[in-house]
Amino acid sequence: MNTNNYRLPAKAGIGHVHLRVSNLENSISFYRDLLGFELTTLYGDQAAFLSAGGYHHHIGLNTWQSEGAAPAPKNQPGLFHTAILLPTRKDLAELVKRILDQKYPLTGASDHGVSEAIYLEDPDGNGVELYCDRPREDWAYREDGSIIMTTIPLDLDDLFKELE
């Protein structure tokens, strides 16, 4: 129930995600070697911070309470996925091609109307969405002003035309 009119400033955003992982090296390998994040800081053998573009960190990883643990059950509350916004459709196409070339499995590929996205899981089963937004002028709206979002299969062949 909304009891006040406070709204976050328009420029507010989610600065980083910090994940409990079971094996730090496996997770670093996924986020750095597969997805292309840069390792910015390593705290011994229990925590690491990674970023894109020189930021202090977009992703934190630690084994403080989870080293060697099994993945969290999917039917319990918790993180559904971390969404990583790529600047352009071509950037998304390049990363998807890289992932497929490495034979890393995708768990989905969707056109949401407002964005195009692919889905995969990190070594601990945490969902990862890699996506790019469509221009706002291409979004569809209902009469009440709410955004129309869809979940239909993403046309990967059309996405890969960005690489030609």
C-alpha cells in the first residue's frame, strides 16, 4: 500500500549486485572470462569485485557463508536473476555469439517488446539476464499509460544480423 508520494530520483539505479557463491574461482571465471567483466579487487580467497568500464564494482562475489554449498532451491524466495544492460543491440549480439561459441548453455531468449534478452545461469544456478533496451519511442503503451511488455521468442538470426 502506497502511503506517501515519495519517488526515487529519476537518475537512481541499482549500482551493484553482491552474490553468495560456492566457489569463488568458478564464479570469477564465469563473470570475467565468459561475460567480460574486469576483476577490480580480490579480498584473499573469499571475495572478489568485478566491473565494466572501470567502475569500482558492478558484481560482488563472496564465499563467506556459502563455500561449497549447493545452489539455493528455485522454489523458495530469493534472487530470480541479475539483469545486465548492454548499451547496444550489437553489443548484445557480440556477447551472445561469444557465449554460444564457448558452448555455454542458454536457458532462454526473449523479446519483451521494450527489450531483447537472453538468459543463462552462473555456476551456482543464479539467473543472469543479458539485454538491451529498445528506444523508448518504439515501446507500446496501453490507454492508461502503462507499458505493454511481452515474452515471445527472440529472433536470434535477426539479432546476429547486427554482426554483419
